Amino acid sequence: MHSDPSRPDSGSPNSRPLVLSLAGITKRFGALTANNAISLDIHAGEIVALLGENGAGKTTLMSILFGHYVADEGTIHIADATGALVPLPGGSAEAALGAGIGMVHQHFALAENLTGYENIILGTVPLWRPGFGRAAARRKIAGLMRQSGLAVDLDIPVGRLSVGEQQRVEILKALYRDVRVLILDEPTAVLTPQEADGLADTVRRLAASGLAVIFISHKLHEVLALCERIVVLRGGAKVADRPALGASRALLAELMVGRPIPTRQRTAGHPGTSVLRLAEVDVGRPGERDRLTGASLDLRTGEIVGIAGVSGNGQGALAALVAGLQPARAGVVEIAGQAVGSGPRQRLAAGVGRIPEDRHRDGTVGALSVAENYVLETIAAPENQRGGFMKGRAIRERAAAAITAYDIRCPGPDVAIRSLSGGNMQKVVLARVLERAPRLILAHQPTRGLDIGATTDVHRRLLAARDRGAGVLLISEDLDELFALADRIAVIHAGHLSEALPAEGLDVRTVGLMMAGHAGEAA
Amino acid sequence: MMLAALEILTQANFWAAAIRIATPLIFGVLGALICERAGVLNLGIEGIFVAGAMSGWLAVYSGLPLWGGVAVAAGTGALFGLLHGVLTVPLGLSQHVTGLGITMLATSSTYFGYRVAFPNVSTPPRIEPFPPLHIPFLSELPFIGTVIGQQSAFTVLAFACVGAVAVLLARTPLGLAIRAVGDNPEAVEAQGLSVMGLRIGAVMAGSALMALGGAFLTLSAFNAFYFGMINGRGWVCIALTVFASWRPGKALIGALLFGALDAYQLRIQTIAGGVVPSQVFLMLPYLFSIAALVAVARRADYPRALMKPYFKGQR
Amino acid sequence: MIRFIPRERTPLWLSLAVPVGAGLAALLLTAIPLALAGAPVLRAFSLMAQGAAGSGFALAETLTRATPLIFTGLAAAVAFRARLWNIGGEGQLYAGALAAVAIGAGAITAPSWILLPMVLIGGALAGAALLLVPVLFKTRFGADEVVVTLLMNFVVMLFVQMMLEGPMKDEMALGWPQSAPLVDEAVLPRLFEGLRLHWGLVLAVVAAGLLHVFMSRTVWGFRIRAVGENARAARYAGVPVGASMALVGVLSGGLAGLAGASEVAGLKGYLTADLSPGFGYAGIVVATLANLSPLGVVPSAIFIAGVFVGADSMSRAIGVSNYLADLVVALALLCVLIGGLMTRFRIAIVHREIA
């Protein structure tokens, strides 16, 4: 959403009727107070941003509103059909839906084996009624599509739609239920900047027709461009509730974190010799969605090359290639000037450190201890085993040292890693990767889902590794992250990898156009 | 000998036997398919077959009409389904191990109950089973008439269930919800439907169908209950469900194919029996099931949420 | 409403209390069918206890019965740890028994210190080979091993029957389908004069200890645990997943095969088609009751064996079907699964926490 910050010009929010009122919402999980006496009023036709770091209480608040949790204290009132405020019974998703609250989650709640149409009407027709292809429903959906500008093929299985199209189905699903309050949870995380602009247009249209929209995001520029009012949560409490007009990114970031954020001056890298060279590389079979065709890249020591793009355009294939999980079907892959075979062990031996995209799925074994996860890649090395027997004490001691060095918050090296927070889990992965002083580092979405503190830490360590002389391949969907770290940026779209251009000469718009496949326009 | 082996295929008796062997499997595969479409693997199937066979038979033996026995069997199956559903859905226990536990429980309680009811019988007590089917006009036809004449109304029920399950899954809101809950329970929850209710309900309905498969054996194919009469039929159904890629129509084809193979091996035994030990032929249906499973495994489109427990508010 | 709150750590007393509680709960639940059958419930339980452990002889019988259960329990434990759902223990047991007879019933003449290890190793290899087939199907074709191993049990049973009625039939057995007896050099010696308890028990307990050390201390045990808990992450980290799974297959199938070889070489002396009353399936219960811990398998197998032996003697005394034992075992499995929730979660009863 990088378009003009033109807002729907309506009167002050207070002149419009109140549709939702939260008063004194408090929710505790054991010792943790996730929501502390939060009050919030939402008016018809209003677009309200809900900002906050991970753990600030956004998700909990929305889960209470949506009936997944019950608040310990506080009340929720919602306008009924006549406009009168009535209490919303807690703890019932059905009641929330019935009262006109709709939510589009970051991870879509869609059945991929059903068509868009079937997903929309699921649960709106009595289960025992035979048949569901009702003409009235079709007409209503067609009307909604016209009105909102959301166009999507509703008669093919949702699994075959693109992520952006799936999101449209999700919004239509909510609109079909005549929502009066629509909650969008990080809706642009999966979209190209251009798709995000389209979404912003839709949101404005919907608001103009009287819908109240709660927009959850951590992308401050989007929030400033789209929303009228900004609510900031921190540590479970509401710390700001102000008009967007006159707010700045720096101010909002400070409100979210609770302290001024030092603006980091990016230092340039010092590129040396080639550490990863791809020439005309193909990965994945034709027809696969996430594949790579004719990709070329030259990454040098002492530099960070960022790969921008909407996920599913070949990042998975590129990461799998570099990580050694998938071989190249064609082309040349050289690490430090040497052609090497595929396979995770070959990569490790060649000095490649790999930070996977999904630390729960690929990065760690949840049931194993922190120490065991720390040596997962190197268990066969002489420092970890002798004659096939693990050196238990040595492993634990080194893991304990890493826990100190990387400031990993955990009770000790023997606890199961699944009990750690996402940020601390990622630190274990980082420690494992960096311990071996790799010459090439693959960092695939290294800060996804981390809070600002942990993100800063990951960034600092990647820059330090680069300055030490490592080449870093940073694959990220977050343009802010890429511009903050990368020396050169390439864009991946539909399996094609663009030339990596110096980050200095690029701006977000150009990269955004390239991400959407408009390389020509960008040039 | 080759000619004799081929000639079997032209015999009406062979096709009649194929359908008779397929019928319990049709029930079993439909049952497994409904459970799995909703995201729950039900390895209780083997034991539920046993329990259905014995409870249906016992009901008729104690004086209930035949269809009453069918209903009792279905109810027994649904009860074991309820147990499996409660253990695997809200409690989220391992579907593999729980299912095996259900099979052990259903089998042992059935055998124990049978031994309590009939402590000292040398020949199993008998009932009057379902009479042969008679359909005006069709039964008069030469080949088809013979095939039909060896089936019963219970077989018709099996074929009707194929259609009913197909329509249910494809054309009703309930079927939509079942398919959705096996793909992404969050989608169902977000639309205000109960994941727990749908899954437990599906497992109960599926288990009732499985029990009918067992009851067919004691109420139609035979007229008594024997120990070990299920003999792996339930497990075969689990393999055929993958083979049928969770579709009722293909389930029917798979069951009939299996029935034909089994009927064929029984007949070919009498031809080649002297040369090849009978066990070789008896192995064929199991080997066929394994081969079918391996053949489709790569392409198998398992329901995405199969065997993944779902807990509310945890994403 | 009941809420499950994940535990970071399980106190040791709880890990021990859960299986014990599950066993007791299963026995208590069995009172219902016993009462329904019109049996004197208290007397029946007392008879069961006496039959299982009331005398030195009873105890020896229980331990004899526990021997194959330790092996099949270990087979299930190591496989389930690696998320390899080997339900084919019964078939692998028979494969091991068949191999033991093929080697030890006169085909080879050798002194005992050569022949006996050959019989046991042969049995283990046969079981291992049998399980490698579904493991290969799983890793190469993605075929679900549950159904394949289950169906292979039936195939193996038929194969055993075929061999016993054909090439391996003992002509001296008056037409009974049974194999020729093992030669004396291939027999596992008895532990005590006059009792059926044999050296197989010692082997089984040693196997449990070795498996424990292997799984918790060695590199390959570590890899197996990693693959079992998260195969994707293990593969990402360079753990050889296929080789680890194959190793699990060899260990699990081998242990189940040993169960068969030890039954033939230590107890029966020859092979019949009713060698095992479901030891392979009961091994799954043993392993689950032991929470998949190799050391826990030993007491757990003794408990299950006690149930079988006790129920046998009880049913002879008061005329209630000995299928009761299977019922106790099935209930114990379900109870320990439910009890296992308590080791993984703290269970809190709250007022409408999650609707």
C-alpha cells in the first residue's frame, strides 16, 4: 500500500454510529496478563489500525472478540439490527458470527478441497438440508463481488487459487454473512505491494458502505496510508488511540516498542571472491508451483544478496537447492568455486550454514533438548561422538556456552526446545549455524514471526557474519528487512530470478513491480 | 487348464460369489472413507466388524427380526465409534494406537460375551438368514437371474449405501462440512460449526457402516457366528480406501475387484489345487491389497487433516 | 470445561504412576463383564493374582510368558519411537520361529555354542528381513506401513501353515501340522530344573538394557529419535533418514523375530501354527504401557504376562472364558493412552475457558 494516503472523507468518527464497544477487557494466562483493561470503541465506516508487537495482546483481544477465548473481566457490546448496543455473549464463535463480526486470519481458514463457493456457504445452510446450490446464494455473492470489486473464480477448488485469490474468498466469506465489523489480521503479509494496493481499495470501498474494519498490521506505512485511527497495544495494555493524521512511522514504532528505536545506518559490505555461483539452474519439475528456471546468481564473500518476492514464486526451490534438499535438474551450482553434489551433508561439509524458513518444521526437533538440537547437524563430528557413542557432557557444556553467548532464554540445555519462545528457538538455530563459521549462509525468512527485539538480534548477527567474510543469501518477503540488510537485491517471480542490483539504486516501488512480474516497467 | 481358468469368468455363480464377497467390504470401505474424510483414521474397523457380526446375529437369535439385527449391529458399531471418536477427537490420542485398542476391545469383549452366552456349544447355533433376493422380471433372466438369486436384500442395502454416501458427500451441506473438516478444521470452526461434533458424528456413522459389514456375514452370507470369521477383512478395507482415493464410487469398484479376485482364487484352487498348496491362493487377496496400496501410494491424495488432532483456539 | 495445559517436564513419579494406575483401572473395569457373566468377582481377582504370582511355579510361568512379550514389546517400542507403525510383530515372530526351525531342526550339525547363536541370529534376521519390505515400501513409494504390516501377518501365517503341512512337516507327528523338533544343540537351556523358564528371559532383559543404551547414548539412537520426532527437520539437518528408518526396521523386526526364535528354542522345541496367542499384537500394548521406554518394557511385559497366566488359571477354576485376559489387555491399552494425557498435560478444570 504505497498509494496516496487518501482517506474516505467522512465526518469525524464520532458522528457515525457506534457498532462495537469493548470495555475493560482483561485476560490472564496464569501469571501472564495478555490483555489488561482494554477499552475500544469502533464506529461504522471506520478503518481502525490495531498495532503492536508479537505478544502485545492483539491476537488475544481478537480471539476474545471472536469467541475463541472468554475474557476474565470486561464486556463486549455490539450493535444489533436496529443499531442498539447489546451485550455479546463470550466464548462463542457462533455468537460472534451471528452478531456480524467477521475475521480474515493470517493463515486462511479455507478448506482447499472445496470450491470458493462451497467455502463461502459452509455453515450458512442447515446441515441436514439436501442440496446447497441455491440461486439466491449465487446472486448474493455475485452482488457482493460487484460491490466490493473482489473478483475470483468460485467454482474451482480453493487449493488451486493463488494466495491473493484465496484471500478474496476469505473476505467474501465474511461479507456473505453480512458482517458489520471486519477484522483483517496481517492481510498484506502474503501479497505483493500491488496486490496490497488492490486490497486497500477494497477496504476503502467496504468502509464507505458502512463496514467497520479493524486492520491488524505491523507494516507502519500501510497503516498510515489506509487507516483513520490507530490503536497501539503494548504489554497487554492500550498505550495509544489516536487519529492517523499527524502520526509518523517513528512515533508509532516508538509507541509499539516503548522506547526510541535507534535508526541503524546500514554499512556497506566488502564483496570478495565468489562463494555461491548459479548458472542457468533449473530446480523442480515443470508444472510444479514452486520451481526455479534458468536461475543465475553470483554471491560473493562479505556481501548480503537479498531475494525479494511473494512466497511461492520459487523461493522454496531456491532455498531447497542451496540447503541441499533438492538437486539442480540443469545448470551449474558452485560453492566457493567448486561444483558440489546435492544433499544436506554435502552442503554442511562445503561450509554452508542454513537457516530454514520454518524453524518448527525444518529447523528444530521439538521433543529433543536444546543441546541435542544444537548438535543435530554435527553429531557425527569427533567433538560430539567417539566410537558411535555421544559425548553427552561435552555436548551439554558447549550448548550451555552457546546459551550464554547467544542470550538464549531457557532453563538449561536439557529442556525440550519446544518449550522455548520463537525468538529463543531461532537463536538456537543461529547458534548452530554460526558456530561453524560458515562461508555461505542461507537465511530463509530468518525473522518471520519474531518480535522487534529478536529481529534486531538476528539482523545484527547476520551483518556480523557478513563483516567476518561470509556470503549471505537472504530470502525474505519483508522489503523493509531486505533494504535494511542487503547489499544487492534480486527479485524472484514465477520461477525466474532477476539480476541482483545494488540496493542503493532501488526503491520499494520498483522492487514491488518486479515482484508482480512487471520487470519491463521496472526497468 | 488355461481354458478352465478362463471359463470361470463366464459363470454366473462366480459373479454371484464375487458380489457376495464384496458386500461386507463395500460397507467397510464406505465406513472407513467417511471417518477418514472427516480426518480420523479408524483402525478399530477389524474389531467393529467382529462386534457387528456377533451383535447382529445375537439379536436375531434372541428373537428380533432380521432388520432388527441389522439395526442392533449398526448401533453397536456406532457405540465403538463413539469411544474411538471421544478418545481421538477431543482428547487427541494417537489414532493408530487407539484404533488398535478399539479393535482389541471390540474383539475380546465380543468373544468373551459369546463364550458367556454359549459356554459349551460344539456346533455354533444357527439362525434363519436373509432369504435370496427375488426381483420380478430380472430374476427370470438367464445369467443375471442366477447372480441376483444368490444375493439378499442386505446386498441391496450395501449398493444403496454407496449411492447415499456419494450423494451425502457431494451434494449436501453436511457432506460439505465433513469434507471440509478433514481438510482444514479451522475453516469449519471459523464458520461456526463444531469440529468435534462433525468428527465424532462421522466416526460413529462410519463405524456403524463397518459393523454392517460384519453383520452381513452372520445374517446373510452365513447363518452363525464363528471365531476368526473376519480374518483381516477390516484391514483390507483400510487398504481399499486408499485405493479408492476416498470416493464412494471407486470404493464400490475396489470392493468388487477384490471380491472377484477372491472368488476367482477359490475356484482356481479346485482346478490347480493338487499342484499348488491352497495357502498360496489364500494369500492372494492380501497380497493384492498390499500391491494395490503400494501402486496408488505415490498419487494418493490423503485428506489433508487426516490423523492431525485439532484443538480449538490453537493455531 | 476441561483444559489441557502442556507440561514442560513430567515428574518421574507420574510417569511411573500412570501405567500402574492404568493397569489397575483396566482390572477394575473388568469387574463389570465378570459380574455380568455371573462370576464371583472378588474370588476371580484373587484367583487371578494367585495364578499369576501366588507361588514360585506361578511366577515362573508368568516370567516364561513375559519372555516373548519383552521381545515384541521392545520391537514395538523402537519402531513407534521412530514413528514406524510396525503392527506386524506377529508375522515377524513367526518368521523368526520358522527360521529357527529351518536352521535348528537338523539341517545343520554343529556344537551348541555355534548352532544356538545361529538359530537366534537366523530368527532375528528373518524378522528383520520381513519388516524391511514395508519399510522400503514406505520410504520408496510412500505406502502406509500400518496396513502393509497388518496384512503381511496374514500372509506369513498362511506361509507358516503351508510349510507345516508341506516341506517342514514332521512325519513323526501323527498327521499334526507341526515341524520337526530342534536338535538338542539348538535348544536354549532351562534356567531352573523343573520349571519351563529358560535363558530367553535373560536374553530379553539384556536386549532391553542394550536397546536403552543404544537409543539414549549412541549417535544412531539419537538419529532415530530425531527422525521419529520430526523427520523433516532431521533430513534438513543432514540426518540420513532412509538409513535410520531401515535400521529401525532391522531392530524392530529383528527383536520380534527373536521372540519367535526364543519361543521355539526355549519353550516349545518345535513350531506349530498356534505358537503365539497374539504376542505380536500384545507387544504393542506392552510398549505403550511402558511409554515406549525399553527399560519400562520389562515390568510392563511381566504385568501383561501375569494377566494372561492369571486369567488362564482363573478361568479353569471358575469356568469363565479366558478371553477375559484379552479384554484386560485391551482396556489397559486404552487406559494408559488416556493416562498418558496426564504426563503430557496438566489437566485443569475451568469454567468455560474455551467454549
